[in-house]
Amino acid sequence: MIIDDKYMINESIKENIEVIKEGQLEIHGILTGDIYLKDNASLEHHGIINGSIYLYDNSKATLHGTINGDVINKGGTLEILGIVDEKVININGKTIINKDAIVGKERYVETVEL
């Protein structure tokens, strides 16, 4: 699924999602699949994601819910307030982890220098 406008998920969906061209995705339901945020796209997440999230240049994600996968920041702005079950990897972006957030099995942010 490709999103380039405002879109809200309140139910259960099994599909990979690409958010582009300043698209805005809000999740209150359950998504099984990966999310790719590109081209100034944004994500506001309050539900459950069974998959990984990839942020690219100038994208933004605010994560209040649960992510059962990795979150990989390749140039966006990421704020984690909920639970990330696996790794948070910051390659070239800004990542903020709230003091009450829970990050995976290793409980750290891995920063990759290029």
C-alpha cells in the first residue's frame, strides 16, 4: 500500500506500507508488515506493529504503541514513547527515547557511523 495523503488504521491489516510525499499515517489498530517513511512522511503510532519501521530523510515518527520488530532511522526524526521489542538503529537521523520507553532485548540505541 502506498500512502501520499492522510490515512488512519483502526483495524487489523496485513500489508507493507510506504508513506510518501508528505503523507501522514496514524495507527490505532494492528499492522502486520513493514512501514517505510519517505519524502517528509510522518507516522503517529498508538497501536501494534508486527514488523519493522524504516525512516528516511526528513521523515518523522512518534511511537506510543508497541513495535514487534526493529526501528531503523536513516535520516528522519524518531521519538519513542512506547515499546520497541527489537533494536533501534540510528544511522543518520535524530532519535529520542523517552525515559519510560522500553527498547528491546538489548535496551540500547545502536548508532552507525558512515
